[in-house]
Amino acid sequence: DTEVTQTPKHLVMGMTNKKSLKCEQHMGHRAMYWYKQKAKKPPELMFVYSYEKLSINESVPSRFSPECPNSSLLNLHLHALQPEDSALYLCASRGTRAEAFFGQGTRLTVV
Amino acid sequence: TQLLEQSPQFLSIQEGENLTVYCNSSSVFSSLQWYRQEPGEGPVLLVTVVTGGEVKKLKRLTFQFGDARKDSSLHITAAQPGDTGLYLCAGRSYNTDKLIFGTGTRLQVFP
């Protein structure tokens, strides 16, 4: 069982919708990641939070808005997405040797 | 831009065969991990290597970190159908929160 929980597992949204992806970890890690993964491609880094502060934004469009309410929670707010944003969105927390512990992901479809 | 190139990109073998996957970069990493990912799921950590020249064994899997900490290999002995999946290396450079994934190797093991 993964110790990083992502909800929802699947999400279909229209281009005018606002939705949020949620991620929770209870391993006491102080850094968390958001990745985007397209089919048959490796995960691409989007954001990194360290000690609840945004430390890296990989030039992600503003229609993706991350939030870290506390050290256990990470959200990704979505607004006015495009069909090409459809992908598997992965959250991970970082262990003591920089290893990533991933959730099961949210399969997002933008229609 | 840090790049982690994996080879081969695809590998299709019979049960019982041995194989090696390579992960190469021009950058130096403070640590490097290997993950396996199944369709629709998040990557699962297999191993972390942190010392140049380090060799780690996990049952039939042997991982090696290059002496210069720029490359790594994964060797599987007597592959089984359960080894089928996407194998990803990932590296973290010094003084950065980034964890960058390699291009991936898709392995198919036939009974």
C-alpha cells in the first residue's frame, strides 16, 4: 500500500471548469512534488514544495496553481485547462535520500 | 538542462533471459534511484544509490552507480513475466530540489 494518497483517481473536466487534485502523505517528509506524465513518456517535473514553500516551478502555465496548506497536504488547482493537459498527474513526497514516494496518480481528461 | 538517457528504449525478451538497462548523463548526481511503473500507476521505488561505484542487489536485480556518479545500470537475471513494466532512473543533482527522470525503458517479458 502506498503511503501517498491522491484523489480523485480519475477526473473528467471541461475547459471552463475549476477542479482540484489532492495529495496527502503521512511519512513526515518535508518536500513534495507534482509531476505530469503523458502516455509512454517519463514523468515531467512541474512543482516542488520544500518546507511548505514553493521552491521550484518548471515554467508551468498559470492555469495550474499549486498549494501546500501544511506539510502533509499538497493541492493542484486547475482552471481553464486545454485538451493537451490530459495526462496522469503524480504527486510524490521526498525521503531522506531524495527518493520519491509516489501516489497512484490522477488520470485527468480535459474535454 | 540535465538529461538522463536510458537505453534500450524497448526490450522484449523471453522468460529466463538476462538483461541490462543503462542510464547515462553528462551531469553528476548526489543520488540516483531506479523505479518500476505499471500502466496507470505511480512509479514504485526499487533502489537508491548514493556512493560512486556502489553496487546493490535486490533479489534478481543488480544496480550499479558509476564511479563518477554520472551513470547507472540495472541488471536483471532470469527475467520473469512479473518483471514487465516501465523502468525509470531518476537523479538528483547537488544543491537542488529537482528529481529528474530518465527517458525510460519499457520491458516486456514473455512466458
